[in-house]
Amino acid sequence: AFTGNATFDSTTLTINASNNRVGINTASPSQGLHVVDAGGIVAEFESSDNTTAMIHIENSAGEDGYVGVTNDGLVFSGQNYNSNNMIVDTSGNVGIGTTSPQADLHINNTSGTKLYLTASDSNPAAAAAIRFSEQEDGANNYFEIDYNGNLNTLAFHSNNQGDMFTLDRSNNRIYTGTANVGIGISNPTTTLDVEGTVSYKHTAFTTAGPTDNVDVSDTTVLEVDTSGGSVTIGGFTGGVQGQILYVIKTTSDVYTLKLENNEGGGSQDIFSSDNSDISIVRVRGGVTLYCNGTSWFVLN
């Protein structure tokens, strides 16, 4: 039995009876247990109050980190101890940048963006979810990705849309294991199934021509304004196999929109069903064409 201070083998073990501290390789322990090795690495076991206990580890360069226990849970922190750095709360949720994680993994950053990953979303049909939000609790103004393992289905949606996998939602995006994609519908029956309107890129065209190489790259609707004179198109360029093109005369004037059949001067020629030119005169109207990668064929 010892009373008072005690030192063993110089500084190998020091007991400071005045503050109840123990030092290993240090004669001046600064915490309840203060360990220093020959390389200058420091480990301090301390309790700052009745609710926080931590291990402070520091190398010889002064770089340090903390592992601690608070009322919120187990905390991991870098230099300058901050319980927000990383925490495992009492329910097993992991928080980075927050002491109150709302999901299995909850990440906050200083700009306000939040990321939530959970294995069992509030949606009972979802097996896993990733939520992106600007709100601390992720309850409002968020975007979420849900995965249902039983259905092998991935749902993309914003805000709380309820059960993503049995109900049709106006802003629901679904990818299923059958490779069908649905927009606005949770049970797509075709490769792309859209519940709602679809708009296409359109290009305005007014060149009188004849023009043999009208660029229709990434274009679905070619709006032709003939109010300034007749327009003649002898062919296109930029079309790809499978592309559908709607050529529309948008003005009802005395001028003509003409599509030349097999004109021969363009990169991608036009072929009509009766091997003759197509002309739309005085009225508004349109023609639908299909591209096979090298030529365009009139469908109507």
C-alpha cells in the first residue's frame, strides 16, 4: 500500500496523489492517465465533466485526434476536439458534422447540404434509401433514391411521395429490374413509359434555299417560317439512325415549304413514298420523317 506521490524507475510510472493522476514516461501527468512513448506520441485519458470522457492521441508533430463518449454517443474527432466531427449515437446511427444523426449515416457540411443513407426508410416498401437535403432533419426540400430489393427496383423522387413502389406519383422516376424506365408512373410496361407530356428540342429555320444540308443534330422539331419567302430543303445533315424529325410550316402565307425527293446534293437525302417532291403551300402543316443513319424517309 502506498500513500502520497510515488515514482517508479524515474519517469516510467508516476503517481500524483494531489490530483489523482498517473503518468507513464512522464513525471507530470496532465490527465487521469497520461502516456508518452519514446517517439513522442501522447495518449491522454481524460474526463472533462460528468458527461464527457475521451482519449486524446497526439504525435510528435503535434497532430492529434480524439475518441470520446458524450451523452450523444461515441465521438471521433480530429484536431481541436469537436463532437460534430463524427459520432456513433446510442441507436447506432453515424453522424458526420452532426451530433444528432437522423439515419444510419447522416452527413452535414458547412454549406448546408445534407446526405442521409438508411437501410429502412420510413417508406415500408423501400429496403434502402439515400436522401439529399438542405434541411438539418431532412424532412423538407429533399431528393431521394430508394431501392427495393424484393422488386429489384430503383425509384428517384423529390420530397415525401409515400410508397414509391405501388403508387403512381407525378414526379416519380422509376428504374426496374426489367430495364423499363418510368417517368410519372411506378409500373412502366415499356422501355420508356411516360405518364405526362413530353417536349422535344426544336430548331427555327427560315433560309430560302435550296438548302441541301440543314443540320438537325439532336433536333426533333424543325419549325420553318416562310413569311419571308418560300423555303426549299434538299437534304439534312447530323441525323442518326432511329431519329424522328417533324418538319412543320408554321405560317399560313402564299409561300411554299418544299422537301425535295432524292435531290442528290445533300449529305442525307430525303425520299418520299411516291418519289416526288413534297410541297406545303399557303397553309400550316407538317411532315414526319425517319432517319436510317444515311437517308430520311417520309412517313406521312
